[in-house]
Amino acid sequence: MDTEKLLKIKEKWGDPFARTAYPVTASVSEALHAFAEEKEVSLAGRVVSKREHGKSGFAHILGREAKIQLYAQKNTLGENLFALFKQLDVGDIIGVTGTLFCTRTGEKTVLAKEIVLLSKTLRPLPEKWHGLKDVEVRYRHRSLDLIANPDVRKVFMERSRIVSRVRDFFAGRGYLEVETPMLHRIPGGAAGRPFVTHHHATGMDVYLRIAPELYLKRLVVGGLEKVFEINRSFRNEGVSPRHNPEFTMLEAYCAYQGFEYMMQLCEQMISGLVKEVSGDYRIEYQGRAIDFTPPWQRISFAALFSREFGVESADAPEEMLAKIEQKLTLEKGLTRTQILNITEELIEKHYPQEKPAFIVDFFTWMSPLAKAKPDNPALVERFELFIAGIEVANAYSELNDPLEQEKRFRRQMEVEEELPKKIDQDFLASLQYGMPPAAGLGIGIDRLAMILLNQSSIKDVILFPLLRPAAAAPERPEEDSGGQKKV
């Protein structure tokens, strides 16, 4: 940490951290977009490169989405400000006022008339040509990652636009955006191990939500017929390229509609997103071309397991487990995670991955919140959406029979070891007031963004993913052969 240089700068030019604002007239990208020779601008950004040539010098300053060249000349700036320019380091944040012009090579540039140091870097940035490539360092020091890697900044700006488009899609169809609690007295709405904490004022344990479903259904009971929430949910489970304990979901509910309606809605929304992001219905994900042109594939889960394991929909869960174990070794019985892994492998084995696939015909015992099919009560009106072998969405016709729902909850407690042995009686009471027929949809926003932005790991679309503690001491910058420092 270079504090000596900071002290010298303070003595000659004042405290670089003292300013609370700088009067910019445009962002860097706006200045480039609306470029006009001899136009005066005031810009601000981070110095990402610098070179000196006697009584002049060049630098590049980085804004949110672009960088622009700065030309500093002693005759224009004066001796004092040119001396300040010479003291600048890569990483410093400056304000500059000057006029725009093009160099002989055609590069858009600001001729600096005034330079103000707005923040002094005390640590060196990664070497500019090398960038920041070590993924462990990138995830632990996301601010450095965003500075050093323009493609990373672009991914997160695109992710933000994807979320905005999802929000606009539902709002444009009459859905009301709502917020529901993150702290639950009883976790529910999905299968998963919850995080538990303690609320001291009431003396009770509470859980971070694993899903907002049961609260959103209460709103449907209350007459809010079309609702959605883009929410943070939490599951106290493993970390992998497809899983983060804290994640973003969309959940939407619509009264008087069934799962077929949600299938069409899901198809319309995601295919529309693909078209907006890529300009076409076709994208590439990790070397695989995927065509999102509707309609998408439909694959029967029950038929898939019948063909592979001889499982029939009328079989009890124990019979299914016994048939599956004749071909596979299962460590903890037939958990949802294991079923999901098996399903992914079977889809990859038997069906083309060039189009998204709706998996339908799930067993009722696996789907405690879904309505059974009228012609086959052993199956439910439900689908899961798989894209490139990754589960992205889950939806069903909602079970609105309070008596059947209580029976399902009791069976679920017997099967799901990770859930507390409690039933949400408040939710059941709300169903007893009468819930209209409805359909619900859940979409994993992180996974959807990962696919649309062609990222191999969910950590690459989550700004601050949960990481295990660093095994060694904090990373120290090392000198490269050119004397520049890099992380």
C-alpha cells in the first residue's frame, strides 16, 4: 500500500478524497457516442493506462461502459496540473475537463484543460495486458475483476437488462409485482434444507426462505389474481457450477389458468428474451447450438422412467426405488436431487439437446403442491424446463384442495428428511377460505442468465457468489518482468 505518494500528493495538491462530487457533463460512453470535434466536456473515470512523452502524455480513463483517451500537454494544463498528471497511477480516479478531437490515427480523445484527482489508488491494479484471469481471485475480488475484464462488466450489465425484460414481460401482461417475507416461521414451497437463525425479540427460530410460493398463493386467495416476484431465496446445500446457496428466482401465479398456460407463457418469455439478446432464436451455449424457435420439445417423465427402469406411475415410491436400484446405486434413497440428476442424464442420452425441452407427467408423490391429472391421479399437471441439460423452470397447476394439501404435506414430511417436521397451518387456513384454480411458474434467473450469456458457471453471473474461506493468506501482488505489478 503506497501511502508515501499519497502524503506527497496531499502536501502539494490537497486531499484527493476530500471532494464529494465532480460536475460531469456526460458519461464516457455518451461523449464517444455524441462525439463532436472541439466540443467541451467534463468527464470522470478510472485511469487504466498512462504513458508520458516529455512535455506531454496520454492516458485512458474508463467509465461504466467505455474508455476514452486523454491527451495531457504541459502548455495547455500549466506546470502545476501537468505535474499532477505525471504523478497519476493506473487505478486513480480523476475528473477531466477539455475539448474533444481526433488524433492522426483517428482515435477519439480529450485534450485536457483541467485535471482533478478524485480518488487515489493505494494498491496496484492487474497488469493491463494480462488482465485478471485467475478465477479464484476474480470471484474473491469482484471489484478488480470488473475493472480488469471488460467482458465481465458486459455480462453483468446484460444480466441486469435480462431481469428488467423479465419484469417488463409480466408487468405488460397485467401481473402485479409484489414482495413477500424472506424470514419464514416454517420453510415451505420447495424441497431443500433451509438456513436457520434466531429472532431474539420474539425468542423464536426463523428460516431464510427456500421459496416464496406459499405466500404468493395467499395473495391469489386474497383476490390478487396475477402476481409475480423476482426474489432472493436460500438453500443450505452444496456449491457447484449450477448451484449457489443464495440465488434469484422469478415466481408468477395466475388465477383461472393451468400449467398449459404457464408452458406457453414460459416459452413466449424465454424465446423473446433470446431474440432480444441475440437478434435470433438461435444461440450458442458452451459450444452447443440451441434453437429456441417455438414450439419446444415435450418429454414424458413417466414414460422415460418406465422405459429405463420399468417404473410405473401406480408404483409406490418404495417400489420405484427398488426398480431403479436394480440398475443404479443410490446413496440416500430416492431424493429429489438424485431424481433430477438421473433425469438430466436420461434426457442427454435419449433426446436432442438442440432445443429446450418441457418434461411433463411427473409422479404425484414427487409433487406435493401440484394438482393431479383428472384421468390419472398418480401423475400431476406439471412441467420442468430443461435447456442444454440444465433445469431452468418448474411450473404446475396449483393444488387448491386444502384437505388433499394437508395429506400431501404429511407425506412430504415423511420423505423429505431435510425439512422441519412442521406443517404451515396458516397456509392451509388460507386455502380453506377458497383458492381459485391457478397456475404457478418458477424460473431460476441465475441459470437462465448463465445460458443466455454463454457462461459455464453460475458464479460468472452472480456478482458475489458464496465461496469457501481462502486456504492460504490473502493474495499478494507479484512483480512481472516489466516491473508492473499484477494480481
